Amino acid sequence: MTGRTVGMTLGKYAPLHHGHQQVIELALAECDQVIVMIYDCPETTNVPLPVRAEWIRQLYPQVEVVEAWDGPLEVGDAPEIMQMHDRYIVKMLGDQGITHFYSSEFYGDHVSRALGAVNRQVDPQRTTTPISATAIREDAYFNRQFLHPVVYRDLIANIVLLGAPSTGKTTLAAALAAELNTVWMPEYGREYWDAHQSERRLTPEQLVEIAVGHLEREETLLLEANRFLFTDTNALTTYVFSHYYHGAAAAKLAEYADRCGSRYDLTLLCDTDIPYDDTWDRSGDANRQVMQAQIKADLAMRKIPYWTVRGTLEERVEQVKGALAHFVKYQNPVDFNLKRDADERLR
């Protein structure tokens, strides 16, 4: 290639997979500048456009990402549809001097003509990467070998179980993982406490180490999860414990606690309606009630919605399974609650 070259590709990236990456990476290898246009497509995926755009920005920071919020939703090879897309693309990027248009789809022919660019077809028969975004949407876990970890983790619903000591969090998380064929995240603080406690106490600095270690393990397990990861406690609990035992929390721990509001897709609060298991590492049922009240207050202060699960283990498992039947990651939580409440009224 001679002269300055500008490559372009486009798509929904719902989700971004290795086939898409092959196209982008070839464009990067062959062109001086690469533009990726990504469409909003609420009819195809619940993953918001900014999340999908961030995948590309994170993996390819040298790429210019254009978010096509008002792009045409219609797809197909009808002349009027192709012309509609051509007009939109030229309106958005016609002045960028695009020299090469990259794709593995039929539309490469008409889009490249509209742009006056070379039609650069990349693995149109999908022999190198035999997968489609449609197949991945149907079963991301089965097809996860075609997804970058940055992408796959964002497709998993991270469901955290909170509650004071001896409210059944660990037992419920393990049972849900077994029931739904996925993995769960054990409470790292328990393991850390066993190894480092002194006279049944940890320092504020050690509580920060718990929050850090817990997140590291959680990130690893997100890549092994199937649709859901059930997480036993999070930094909110560690933050409450720090205030309970020390009257304050380290600034770094407070930062980790603040992130919990957006990190978890669903928060379950395990009730205190089960018998207290008075092991040596716990401080009594009265303290359980106090900590439970503090956790509830902290959730309310942070405006984090939660759902309380009660009853026997079997009853709790069924409650969560019933709720998850209506749950879709990235959906409006109000819509989820309305569907769940309607289902409960019909029972």
C-alpha cells in the first residue's frame, strides 16, 4: 500500500468475538489509521452500546471507535436497506478519507463502493474462526473459547450474597452453583481470617488485603462461570466489619466498598431466620442481629436495591431460581422486579 491508508470496519459486536478481532487486527496491520463503527442494537442484545464500545477501546486503544446511536436497525440485502446503510455511513464517515473497508460479510461490496474504498474481505467462509455472534448469544459458556476474557466477564451476572455471620450465605452460594451448573466465589475473608487473625481480630490494613484478595479471585472465577457467578460476601461486608470492630475503615477499603454498587448485578440479603451456628470464630446471635441491621443500613445509604431470601435452604434455592428465571443482565432492575412480583402473585 502506498500513501496514507485509513481502514474501516463496522458491526454490532454483540458480542465482540475472535472473528471480529481478526478483522480489526488485519486492518491495524495494513492501515495507518483504523476506524470502527459500532451500532446500537437493543433488538439484538441487552449489552449496552458503551459496554461493547469499551471492549474495543480496551483491547485496541489505537483504534478510533465511533458509536452509531442513530444507525439504521434494519438489516438485509434489499436495495433500499443497503442504500439506507450506505447513506448513513457516508454521512458519518464520508469525510474521513477511508481507503479500505474490512468485513467478512456481503455488505462489504456495497459499503466499499459507497465509500470509494477497497473491499477487503476477511475470512468470509469463517474457516479461521467458525463462529457467529448469534451462536454465542445462544450459549456464551459453550462458545467461550471464541471470546476474549474482557468480553466474557461482562456477559456473566455477578450475584452477591450478603448477610451477617451465620445467615447461610456460603451454603446457599454453593447450592445455587451446583443447581445452576456454575461456580461460586467463597468468602476470601474467612480463609484470610483463619490464617492471620490474632486474638480473633484483624487490623484495618488486613481488612484492605481481604478486599483486594477477594476481588482478584472473583475476577478469575468470572471467567469460569456459566451465566451466573454466586459471590459469598463482598467489600461492603468487610467495610461494615471494619466499622463494627474498629469504629472506622481505611480509605482504600471505603473505595472498594463504593465500587460494589455498580459491580454486582443482583444483591441477595440472607435473612437471620435460621438457627445461629455458634462456632468459636463468631461473636454470638446478638451481634449477628446488630451486624445484619448495619448491613441493611449500609445498603440503604448507598441506595443499593436488594432482595431478602428466607426459609430453609431448599426454600431459598427455589426463591432465587424463580427470580433468576426473569433476570437478564443489563436490563432495567425495575422491570425485573415487576416481572418477579407478577410471577409470585400467580403462584
